[in-house]
Amino acid sequence: MRNTWLIMKREYLARVRTRGFILFTVLMPAFMAAVVLLPGKLMMRSTGPKHIVIVSSNAAVADVLKHELETAPAKLQEKDEEEPGGRNQELDRIEATIEPNVTESTDKDLAAQVESGKVDGYLWLSDKAIESRKVAFTAKNSGDFMLAAVIRSALRAAFTQSELAKKGIGPGEASRILAPVSVESVTLKQGKKSKGNEFTAIVLPFLLMMMIYVVLIVYGTAVMRAVLEEKTTRVVEVLLSSVSPTQLLTGKLLGVGAAGFTQILIWSASGAILGTPYGMALRSTLHVEVPFGALALFPVFFVFGFLIYSTMYAALGAMVNSDEEAQQLQWPVLMPIIFCTVFSMAVVRDPNSQLAFWLSIFPLTSPLIMFVRTCVEMPPWWQLALCFVLLIAAIWGLLEVCGRIYRIGILMYGKRPTLPEILKWIKYA
Amino acid sequence: MAILELKQVCKSYETHLAVDNLSFAIEQGSVFGLLGPNGAGKTSSIRMMIGITVPDTGEVDMFGAPFHRGMLQMVGYLPEERGLYKKMKVLEMLVFLAQLKGLDSTTATKRATEWMQRLDLGDWLKNKIEELSKGMQQKVQFIAAVLHDPEFLILDEPFSGLDPSSSLALKDALLELKKQGKTILFSTHRMDTVERLCDTICLINHGRNVLSGDLKEIKASYGRSAVQLEYEGEMPFLSDRSLVQSYNNFGNYVELKPAPGRDPQELLNIALKTARVMRFEVVEPSLEEIFIDIVDPAKAVNHA
């Protein structure tokens, strides 16, 4: 016990004290905060209203278009608030003027004005253009897809209204016909209705799963490298004259795992501080459920996932002699993790499917998939229990098998072992 | 009492037999030399003594009882393949290894500092291992092996890579440990380096014990049968099997063993015909000669 503790302590301190660890731990939340906060801040600095000229001799169409363009940004904003986490960029206000003179000299004149920046752009709505429904928008920066989308929908509305007017339907009636329909998704949870949305249902679980995914690979590889380093520097021989291979392996896994856990705790804490006001706001204003229960399970699934994968990574590190060899042999370990990310979307969409069930109890995929499921919808308790029982059994079995590979592998230098050789190591008690 | 006893120990790896029915005992307070060429099975034997690997058959007794891991706290080990954590500070490394041997950190720090000063490394305690030269690292590794004051010390090629003054410091430290009654096992393929240090030896080749016992007795049993010659010129008669059984030629110095029934004086006469002889002496054979003689009597070693 004492030896395992000493090995773990050394491994933990050696990791936590490095400049890389400190930087990564601090910079990650800073980076996340920047990603969340900066775009909003940057978009805030409005450049004033956009000035767009509508060139058209058809006054009816031009008037509707002007109205649509000038009210579009406000409508978009309303929609945004209904869908938090969607677009949070702000569209500048649009000011439109109508130029009834559809001549070539107007074209030239306006082109010059766009060039000089007096006008942001102009729409060419000749009768022919209206007829063919093909309108040219000339601007310095034609890549603004937000603006393009606004113009497109405004044009469609204007054309439709003028068509309807021809059929004798007035503008009031027309706008009622064209009013947008909104769908509200309501999640039924233990008899309580709450408003769900795309963000909490799909984006959040997926993001968190990706976080487990990255951390598992980062720390699994760290264990592999640590084992490989001890093997190549031959430190292992000195250590084995004091401790047993099992103590060494256990201490190593716990030390690296504790370092990873520390990092996740710091990230989670800073994430909670940054994210809680946002989450609370969503909850109180829009009655959106953030899955706090599932979030609490995050560290649990991390620990299980780490133990499963790092044990395999440790065996891998003991088998090989160099980083290059390790890279080549990594894929059998990586496969199940990558498999998880591929199928996670299907699981999010249908968390009660056969696929989701089996993936969420199979120990190599359950740390990720069961976590995703708990985010979307808490599975029945017996499934959770089954998942944990299988995980514990698998970790025990893997420690036994990988421990044997580790014990022999760390003392084998030179040629990479073949599969039959490894099987012999496992059989050798 | 025997500090360590191997009883008919065998160990085989994938394709070859590394240790073949090896038996020997190391008496308390003695300096024991485990000798043999590269690949003879020295390191494999040592690994089994300290439980890094387990013998296929046979037994290892330590301190008069079957080996168990608890005994390791009384054993110090300097492996042939040196290894320390490169990024760790010297003092931290030493304290860590001593703690694994059961010392508390205060005692470990105190002893490590003393040993470091003794081996001229006093200024390097706070440096990282990777900043030390190879020779210094080796001294640090030696300190790690003796820090917990072990009763039984196993040193695998302790002098390789050390400069003469470091070797001397190490030898002095070892002699002092011997005076304190510690038991030391030396493993090396450089037989000349341990000839003056060891009381008892075991020569192994291909995993087998080919010669073991008290070093003085072994040498005495061979008698004054070896000839040392310093010369200038040619010595064509060396390869004549009817005159010379085996020889070890260094160019202007040769050690040889006359063929059975040949008088050394006769060889001197023949040598004088083709070379100027500066020195001629009949001596006890060196360990290396004895080894060559036993392992491969027909083999001649020509360094020239």
C-alpha cells in the first residue's frame, strides 16, 4: 500500500508541477471563455445602419421590400431569443431608399456611390428581373451571408405580396397569410412539462462527450508514455527491486488519473462559474432544463473510462520500444472510442433504441455512450446499475490481463512481441 | 550463514535457456564475484535473486529462508542498465527510491546529502538528473543502491563508465561496506577488475556454473603454470599446439599456458630465436586465462 501510494504521489507531483500542465489547465478555461464571450463582444460594436438602395420602377414591390428589409433585423432578434444558443450575432439595422429611375446612368452612379462607401449596396429590380425572379445585389462585400439571407427572404415576401395583390388580396390579409409558424418542443419528464430545445438536447451532451473523449485519449496516451519512458530509461529495473509490478502499475494509473482529475475539477469549477449564470438565466426565463443531474455523473464516467482505457494503454506502452511503434499499435485501443463518437448522434436522436442500449452497457463504449444517454434522458435505474457492474467487472479483468502483459513487457527489450507471444505472456501466471 | 543461495535454478526465455541448473551460495560478509562473458546469464540470475522474474524451476533462499518480497528492504541493487527519471531533481529521486525501501523522508534526505558529499556530488543535489554527466548519474545510482544501508548489495557492472578517480572512490566505499560486515555481489565480464576485490567467485557460461569456490584456492590449484613474456619481434611458435596449449597475445606482451609436459624454459629458448625477450616470468594464471582454459581450451585470444 505504502509503495503504491509513493509511486502515485511521485507520478502526480511530476505531472502537476510541469509548466505544460499549469498552462493547459489555466489556458483551457480562458480559451473557452474567449470562445463564448468574444464573438458577442465583437459583434456588438455596430457599424451603424446599412444603407441599401432599391432600384425599381414597380412602386408596389419596392414599398413592400423596403418595409421587409427595415423590419427584418428586429424580427431576427426576436427569433434568436426564442432559441438560445443559436445565432447570437446581431444584424445591423437596414435603411432602404427607393430609386425609381431604372437606367444605365443610375447603375453607374450607384456603383460609384458603393465604391466610395456612401451606399452599402443596391438591388436591381427591373421589371425583367421581377419577371424572372433573378435580382442582382451589388455591394463591396458580397460575402455577408446573413445580409444575403435577409435580402432573399425580404424579396420572397415582396414578390409573394405583389402576386397576392394581383389576385385581389390586400396587404393586411397577405401578411397574416405569410406570418411565420413557430413550433414549441415540450419535454415530458416525470409528469412535468418543460421546454426543451436543440441546444440542451443535442449540443450539450455532444460537447461533454467530446470532452470525455479528448481527456480519455490525452490521459490514456500519458499513461502509455509514462510506462514507455520507464521502460526505455530502464528506471523500471530499479523500481522493480523495491516494488511489485502490480504496485507499480496501480500507482502509475492512480497518479496519472489524479492529475487528470485535478485538471477536470479545475475546468469544471471554472466552467460552473462561467456557465451557471447562463444556465440559470435559461432556466428562469425560458423554463429550459439544463441536465444538472447528468453533469454530476460526468466525473464518475471519466473515472471509469480512464481506468478502462489507461489500463490498455499501459499494456501497450509495455509492449513496445519506441513512440513510433506505439503509434502503430494504438488503433485497437482507439477504435472503440472513435466508434462512440460516430454513433453518439444516433444515440442522442433515439436514446431508447437497441443500439443505444447495447452501446451504453458494453464497457468499452459505456463510459461515453451511457453518459450521453443520461444527458438526454435518465435511463431506467437497472440499466445504469448494469452498466456500472459491467464496468467494474471489465476493469478487474483488464487489470488482470493487462497486468500480465505489463509485468513481462516492461523487461523485454528489442523486438516487438508478436500476438502469439503476447498470448503466452497472458497465460504465464 | 549463507546470505543467498541458489538451488538448481533454471530459467528459459522464448527460444533460449538463459540459466541452466545454477547453484551457488554467498556467505555473509564476503565479496562474491559472479563472472562470465556477455550473455552468460548473469543479469538473468540476478533478476531471479530479487524477484523481478521467477525461476522456472529451482529455489532462491535469502537470509536463510525462501525468498519473499519483504526481504527486498535489506537488499540494494545497482542494475547494469542504469536508469533514473531524467526530469527529477537528484535529491528528490534519491529520497523517493529510499522511501520505497522503507526509509522515512527525513532520514533519507540526511543520508542522501552525506553520500552525495562523500562522492563529490555535494553541489548537484538540486539539479535535475538530466543535467548530470553519465559518470555522475552512475554515482547517483550507486548511492540509491546503498542509501537504505542494505545487508546485501548487488552490483551489476559497477565500474563500467567511471573515470579512474570515481572508480577509486567507489572501491573505497565498497571496502568500507565490507568492513561493516555487508555482503556484496559483483557481477561483471571484466574479470581483471574484480580479481583483487573478491573472496569467492562463480564463473558462469551459457547459464551454467563452470567454476566456483574460494578465489585463492582456485588460483593455487592451477599452480604457477602460466608464462608471461614481454618481447619485441615475432612469436610464430604460439600457434603450435604441441608447444602452447593456449595464449593471450597483446602484441608485445603475451600470457600463455604451455602444452602438457612442456617446460617453460624450453619455450623461452624457442622464443629467443625469433624475438628479443625483455621479461620472462612463470606466474599463477589470471582469472581470464583460467576462464578461457575451462570454457574453450583450444581457443587462443589474439589482441594484436
